[in-house]
Amino acid sequence: NPFELLRQLPTMIAAALSVIIVLFFSSEIWDVASTVELGQLIIFSLIALGGATMVLYRAFAFAAILTRRKRIAESIVVTTASALLSLLATMVVLYGVFFAVTYASTVIIFPRRLMSTWPTVDPAVRVIDHIKLSMFVAAVGLLAGSLGGRADSTQLVRYVLFLDEET
């Protein structure tokens, strides 16, 4: 459950939100959003999702255990795949939350006049500019948050990933 796993990562979310707030109020990021291509941001977002997933996977030390014959057991492969998929699903949900928060902040909070004069390249007043800004900020926040997520408890994350609540 990605939502349950997110509840166990408060340090990651706090680290990501602090970076998002700083980025959102810097004019250089608005320049990036108004000039970068949408395809580039999609690729960057996918790389951020994969990178954040791998950083958390490595941080929580889900290491493979070899059998007596020095082979990786099938149960370890299944466990690894399920852990990676669960972490990836959690990162996708978190990316969506960061995107939504940034987009809502852009539309609701940020002054429209400042959007047109702050960026040095082009005014960032179009909806596509807001979407690109939200994608970029969400991706960078996700990467920064994954580094902060290393401080979260591995036991809590393992409990969410591997224990069934019905047992």
C-alpha cells in the first residue's frame, strides 16, 4: 500500500517539501519551466522516479541472501521485485502529490503579474508553463526527498512492505 508506506516516511517528505518550497520561489526555476521541452521533463521525471526508488531500496538494505549453493533463491527474487514495485508505486504517488501541490500553489498563490515579469526568457503564464514547472519541481523534490528518506526507520518500512495486517 503506497499510502501506508508514505505515512512511514515523514523525514523524506519533510526534506522534499523544504526543497520544493525553495525551488518554487526562485526565478531560475521559472526560467527553466518556461523554456524546457515537455519531453525533456517527462524523461527527467522518469529518471527521478527510478533514481528515488533505487536510493530508497539501497538505503533500507534489502540485500539478497544466497543459498548454500551460492545461488539467489526464488523467494529472494520475488521479495526484491515486490519491494521495488512497492517503492516505485509509492514514489509515483508521492510525485503526483508534489505535482498537485506545486500546480495548485502556482495557480492559487503565485501572483499572475509576477509570472509574466519574473522569468527572464519568456512569461510563464500559460497552463503548459505551470505544468512544466510542477513536473520539474516535483521531480527534484522527489530526488531530494529520497536522500532525506535514508533517515527514516528501516524497520517501519520493512513492516509496511512485508507484514500482512491479517496475520
